[in-house]
Amino acid sequence: MSLRYTVYPSKPQQDLKPKVKSLTEIKKKPMEKNEEPEKSHSSKSNFKDLCRWFGQEIASIFLQVDDAVIKDLEEIRLRIAKPILLVGHQQEHFIDAQGRSVPAEEGYLVKREDLLQALERMTQSSLYAAEEEMKQGFITLPGGHRVGLTGEAVMKDGHIQTLKHISALNIRLARALEGKAQQILPKLITKDGSIYHTLILSPPRAGKTTLLRELIRQLSNGNPGLNLRGQTVGVVDERRELAGMWQGIPAYNLGYRTDILDGCPKRLGISMLIRSMAPQVVAVDELGHPEDVEAVLDALRTGVKVLSTAHAANLQEALTRPTLKALLDYGFFQRVVILSRRQGPGTVEEIISIGGENS
């Protein structure tokens, strides 16, 4: 099947005013009385909160870091015998024992004990309990912060069982940025007030999970100004990033009508939610495995709308990946949103209508 699609050209982020012939032009309205505002997850509050997951020495260093560095912060990288590195959108900073930005050779060198102390706190003193996540190369903290791990892989029958002798941590700060979904929703809503099957594509760290999170909230709560009724949304949060669940409580507001299945593989979670919670929309993060295709097609057969993300810089790159190509060639996704980091995470480059504008 050959793809037929329409591209809605991107405009500068601040001037993005979606116009679709099949939708009524919408004027921005103030928040309705019954609309719940998004929780604030600023970089500064995220960073200060993260200090509790480190040993005293690392935490004391972080508490001295300048607010200007924290404001732009996206990642914290700790490597044994290497200086602490704070990665922002615009700049990287090596940090010394006083929390100052310094040349790499003057930075505080991370010790093995620093990583061990952090892991003990992050896993609640039970590496065994976190083993299932660790063998995938990450663990998730309350608030949706994701900690990438490297070390020695323990193999059995060709599969990774766990990681030992951890050598590096990469802590990615979760963000909740308001307003992005409002800009593009008019292009994703059908005439009857539902949503098109939508795929969000972006390279890493370009804001696709943040956008998906906000779209879920908008769909769940509804938006009368956009002729969008509140819908029951089922979320399969396999990587524990969308909701940031901690002991059954989500750190992020995903809306009034949202049910969350935490830490469950998509191939199992989608069918489980459809059977048990009867969602109108199913949302999943990071399609990529072959079994994801069958899981998504199962949702299609039941008439449930699907909202998802995947790694790719553009549609052409997505079509080089067998899993995504199968779904796109099948004609499953009706809208594809392309994000980049050109003007910061969440820059909307284009919105593509698969099969034509009114599909």
C-alpha cells in the first residue's frame, strides 16, 4: 500500500495556529471552572527533589548548583572516575565539589560509593525488586524520572537477566509543559469530537512523552471549546514514564477519566485494558517491537482509538523501521506529528494526515 498524505507546514512555535477545513476555527478560552490545571514540574523543583536519591556528598554538591544551570537541565550523568556532568538544552556543565561549573579536568570525580549509595536509595535497598527494570537498562523514580544504567550484563540463554558492577547512571528529568497539546489538538480531532489514530514521532529528548502526556489529559478531561468531549482513556505505561506512578498514585495529572496500567508490556496491557476498562482511547509510549504491531491491531479491531509515540526524526525514517512501516503501510495511523528540538524540546515541525486531510 502506498501512503497518501497531506503535510501541514510548521510555523514558528509561538505562532502555531492550527487551521483545518473540517474543523471550526477556535478562539482560545480561559480555563473552565471544572478543568483541572496541570501540575507544575519545573526543572528546579525536579532537581531539588532528586537530591534525596543520592548520598550525602553528591546531594550536597547538587544543592549548591546555580539556579541558571538547573533551569535548563535535562539530564544528570554520573560515571565512575569521571566528572559529574549536567546536560541542558543549550549547554553542558561539569561540576566541582562546590557545585560550580568548571572545566572537565577540575570536576568532581564520581566514586563507586556514590553510585552504590544512589542505587540503594533508588531501589529502596532492594536491587532484586528492581531486577525486571534493570535488565532493560533503566529504573524509574517517583515523578517519572528515568535512570539509565550501564554495567556488566548477566546473560542466560541469550537474554539479559540483570546488570551488575554498575558503572554509570543517566538521570533524565521528567517534565510537564503546558500548552503544547492545545496548539495541535484541532488537527487531531474528528468531526464527531473523537480523535484520529495518532502517532507522535521524534528523536530522543525532543518532547514526545511530554506531548503524549498532555494529549491524554486533554482527551480525558474534554475541551468544550474544541468540541472535544471527555473520553475514557486507558494508558499502558510500560516504561513507567507517562504517569510516574509510585505505589499506585500518579505523579502526573492524566485527567479525570484515565485508567493506568503500570509497568505492563504493551502486547498484554492493551488487550487487558480493553477487556476490563472499556476505554475509548488507548495511549502507549514508544512503539518499536514486532509484538507491538499485533497489540495495536487488536485495538483497531475493537474500534478503540490509539495514541502513541515512536523514535524517528521524520516519516521517511519511520518507514525504514519494520514495525512502524507495517502500521503505516496498513493505513492504521491517520495523523503523524513530527517533533524536534530545533526551538527546544517539543518543537512541532509538521503534522501529516495519512490518506488525505479528511481521512
